[in-house]
Amino acid sequence: MLKTNIEFFDRPAGRVLLFIALVVMIAFIYHDAWHIPYFADDFQWVTTHPSSTILGCFIHTLGADNTWYRPVQAMLLSIIQTLWRFDTFPIRIAEILVHAIGAVLIFHILRTLKLSSAASLLGAVFFAVAQVAAFPVIGNDFLSQMLSGLFCLSTLWLLYRAKGNWRSSRYYFAVVTYVLALLSKEASAGLIIGVAFMLLFTAADKTWNAKLQSAAVRTLPFVLLLGGYMVLRMSIGASAPSFQSGTYGFRFGINIFKNAALFIMQAALPTSSLAVARNVYYREWLSLTATAIFMALFALIVIWGSLRSQWKPLLGFIMLFAGISLVPVIFLNHVSEAYLYNALPYISILVAIAADSYFSGAQEHKRFPTFALGVLILALITNIFGDLDKARCMSADGNRGNHLLTQFYPIVKSSPPNSYLYFIHPMKGGFAYSGFAQPGFRVCTNADGWVARYTERPDVSLRILEDSEYVDSVKIHPGVAFTYDTVTLKLKPLF
């Protein structure tokens, strides 16, 4: 009966129902994040005249404080700001829809590969609730990451279905999704490697020489498009990662192994990475031990189930494309867990393959397969709690940042010409983690460009500093210093 009900999702009406169910589930899980205001880095994507950047973002960057070339995101955010101004709920709707589409696509891929309906559904749900996806799903400036992930996966799947036939409509649709991936985020540049491998693996020729020639010819249009994209970026002066020591600089060294280790840990972590970081900061060793045991158990069950499944020959390809999805970000000096979003589909497919190998044993009431399925289902639940934790924390940060910024505006407007305003954190140190826990004025970081545009006071300089940095800074540029009351969040002069 259960199998029959799940197989309903194979029909067109079933896929629509599955999509609606996933949208409702994702929206409910992230209900605390529906109205997170713009804060911190988000302000790089807020424009004073958004209607002018709806199409203009394709031929120039958004401004001096945002030289990223991500025109698809810039266009969508410009439309949203034109229609709803500072309301971020439409952004959340768009992100939830994109995430649900990705989950349905994963279900479709798994069913096409002949995995069971139940395992395919579990893989799709895992993708939908994975805690590592929380940052992109609820961040105001992460549509680019989500669309990059969706279009990259779509490109490879279309090429797989085209079976190396360049006359197939799927091949031409793959070209379109490839262009959309590049225009979504520059991290999609590494997709060319995946395209080349996919065309090589699906080439119908019998000899390797012929396969290589065929794949090279069919990869050429993608190479030319990538070249045109790079020329366009350079011609408009878009930000380009280079070999340097900064956060977005590339380096070939120990950072690659550190980044790989971080990505592997995040992929295997079935609980909130925010909670883990919090437990490390506060030295909650018992909780960390329990988390480590559960993470190891979850990873071993996925690995063991995958290795004993009938889909074992696919594992090498899945791992290859998972690795390719992290190029070139794996070479950065600093990476965010949000970058793992592009690899999440392949992780979800691995979870589904493992589940598929356990379902038959569980139906026969065998102990280990039943236990293994129980662990996988428990991982879904703990991931949901991780999402809830992250949504609450990011919402709190966003609301605090918005409350502080509304107090910035009148101060900036009334300041004398060429003033320096210093905002000093009310506490030293404190727990901080990515976009989910930003103490003090860190929630207002990178908002200075927006404040200058909004108040029409570009002559006023805003600096967010630690207490120890203020003394040296004020000697060079005398100015007024503020902090805030941590209970009422009201700004007050430091002295």
C-alpha cells in the first residue's frame, strides 16, 4: 500500500503534488526566517533605484560597493525591490520555490535511474531539509548560489539524457542552463569540467580515441560560452578572484585540504553546524561527543549501504561530480558552508542509494536494515531541528541589525560635513558563526555604502571597530563614537 501511494508521485499530477508538499514543508521549517530584514552583506544588493538595474545589471555591476557580476540574482532582487522595496518575504518565496524544484529534480533523477519510490522520496526530502542548505535558503543574497546549484545539476542531467547526441533538444537545453548557471554565480565556471566528463562518459563511440574526439567537439560550444562570459566580466570590471591572501583569494596549498575536510564534515553532519560551533565555543564536550558519534554512525550507514547496493558502479561518478561541483571554491583561502549547496544533490543521491539497499531488508524485518533506515530517518529529523535553530538565530541577527541601522540614519543625516562616526562593539569577543551569529555591530558590516546612498551623505565615514582599535583610529580621524545598550538595543555615545 505504501509503495503504491509513493509511486503516485511518478505521475505528472503526483510530481505537482510532491512539489506543493515540499514547498509547504520547507516554508514551515523556515517560518522564523520569512521576514529576515536586509543586514550585513545583504546591503551590497540593495539599490536606491532598483528599476534601473533590472536589465542594466547584465551590462554593468551594481556599484562601487558591489562589483560582483551575478546578473540573474541582481535582476530578481531589483524586481523585488521595485515592487516591494525592503520587504524580503518575496525573496524567501523565490528561494523556497527554487529549493523545492531542486528536490523534485532529484526525485526525478533517482526514479529515472530506477531507484525505488521510497528511496527516491527519502533522497528528495533529505535535500529539502539538509541543515547545510539553510544558509542559502534563508539568506537574502544567496539566490545566486541556489540558482547556480540548480542550473549546474540541470545541465549535467540534460547532457546525460542526451546520450552524447548533439542533435537532441536536451543538448540545446543544456547549453541554455549552462549559460544561466554562469550568469547566476561565477562559481559555476568549474562546471565546464563536469560538462567535459559527462560528454565523454555518454559518447556513443566504441573506442576511447573516438570518444575523446566526440566529447571535445561537443564540449567546444560550452568552452566558447565560458570564454565569452569571462571576457564580458573583465570588460565591465567585475570582481575576479586572484592569487592573494584575502578571503576571496585563491591559493594552492594546505587550504585545499582544510576546505575539503570542512566540506566532508559538513556533508556528514546530520545536526546543526551552528549548534556544533556553539558547543565548541562553550566547551560542551558531552554534546560534541554525542554529535560526533551520531555523525560517524550516519556516515558509515550511508557508505555501507551505498557499497552494498546494486548502484555501486555509479558511486565513482557521483563522487567525481560532487568534487567537480566544488571547483573552483575549494581553492579559496576561506570557504562558507553555503558553497556546499552545489554538491548537496550528489550527497542526497548517495543517501537515497544507501536507503534503497536497506528498504528490502527492512520489509523482511531484518534488524540491521531496519536500524539503518531508522538512523537515516532520525538524521532527517535532526536536520530539521538544525534548520529551525539556524532560522531563529539568523532572524534575531537580522532584526537586531535592522533596529540598529534605523538609528544610524538620523545620526548620519545630521552629522557635519566629512564627519567620522565610530561604532564600537558593546562587548569584547563573543560567539560568532558565519551569518547566523554575529555579535555587536557585525550585523551592520558592509552597510556603510547603503547608508551613504540612502541618507545621501557619502561624505560621512562609518567605521565599525573593536574597543581596542578605536584609540588609534580616532587619533588619525577625530570623530564621534557610539555603542549600544545590549538590552534595549538603543544607540548611545561611547563617552
